[in-house]
Amino acid sequence: MSNETAPSDPAPRAIGKLPGYRFDMGHQETERMVDELEQICKTVKYSAGEAWMTAISAQSILCTDLGYEDAAELEDALGGTFEEFLKALPHIETKIQDDGSASHGKLVFRTIPQVPFSERKMFLKKLTIETREDLWRVIHKAPCAVIEIPELEFEIGADAKRKIDSLYNLIASAVYNLSMHVSTLGASLSEDHKVKISATVDELNKLLDVETPWTLLLHDRTGLSEIRPDDRVDTQFGGQAEEDPAEENERKQQEALEMAIAEE
């Protein structure tokens, strides 16, 4: 196997072309912020429906809950402003409030309202990776979604939770996991198995160099995944979507809460 598990010359992050997409969504601290922000959004949704929240209020809550001294320290950990961070998240929508309220003129945000399950369809998203800048598109991969790279007959399968990360980091993570698999189980793997994994690692690393265009397929039977920005993304819809397990659990909890309130 190659001694390197990632290209020595990472793809350029086209900050000028793709504002807000310079964040390392796969970084552990960034993942903590995404998870905590998701809990904040859920709290707002349960108490006020699809209401908008000011970015500055969410930033203050994150500082308190995650132990940052102030907003400057939080943004230093992010590597950019909190407003840029919000705009980079594919499941968040933002706007400047213009309703004359106390939030007038401020950036507000909320989780993008999901299409009702009954109206949602499963789909296949297709994107041709043409330049190294394409590797910094952000993928919102639902738990049941599968990423396929047909040129390699390679898949990144379903997971227990949704994943929000750049395409570059998703592939680099696959390279790392395959390499660790061989390192950990090397003695118990057949020589043929190790050779095949090594070849896959090398081919994945070549994809990150984008020497030639290649194809990204995103299969999602729940209809929840996204690729942002979505220019050049072709979406083919199928039949009625399946309900995501986490979504089903939240729906049942909400139904139980509404039933309990009705019985009081």
C-alpha cells in the first residue's frame, strides 16, 4: 500500500468562488458545533414551530454550551465567522430579518423545513467532478443515503447518523478507514484482500487529484440528502420516499407529546 493516505497537495478551497465553503466540516470541533446547533434548532422548532432565530443568539448559546470564552474564540475554532458557517450548512437557510421587529436588519436562520413525508420522493443525484474545487462542495448525507463512485465500483454506505462534510473529507476519511482496516487486521487478511484494498486506496487518492473527471452518485431513498452548491447536479426522482428512522422516532415523540397535552 502507498505510504500516503491523502494527497500531499490538497485541493484548493475556492473561497472567492464559493463563499463560506472553506470550513473543515469533518473536524471534530466543527462536528460538535453542528450537533449542538441542531439541538438548538430542534428546541426552537418544538417551542415555536418554523420560527427564525438570530445568528447572534445562537452564537451566544454555543459559546456557553461548548465552553468558549467569547464569540472571537468560537470563530477562531471555526476558522471563519459564525455567519459564514451558518451559510455553509446545507440544511440551514438564512436571511436578513426585515419585519420591523427587534431582530430587524440582523441575520436570522432556521432549519430548512422538510418537504412533508407524504410528498417526498426518493432520488438519485449525479454530479461530474470536473475540477479540484468541486471537492469542496458540502454533502449533506442522510443516514440511509449511499454515495457511489461508479468508475471504481466503490460505495460509502449508510450510517447511523447524518453526515455533513465536504466531498474531499468524505473520500479522505474512506481512504483512512481502509488503511486502518489493513493495519489493524493485516495478519488475518489474505494477501489478495490486502492487494485489492491497497489498489482501492490508491485509486481513491487519484480521485482527489482530479486528473480526469469522475462521477459522484448520491442515492437517497429518504429524499433528505443535499449537495451544496447544487449547480450541475442532476436529480432523478423515483417513487415515494421511505421515512428516515430518526425522523420516524421524532415524529412518534411529537405525537406522544401532543397526545399527553390533549389528555391534560
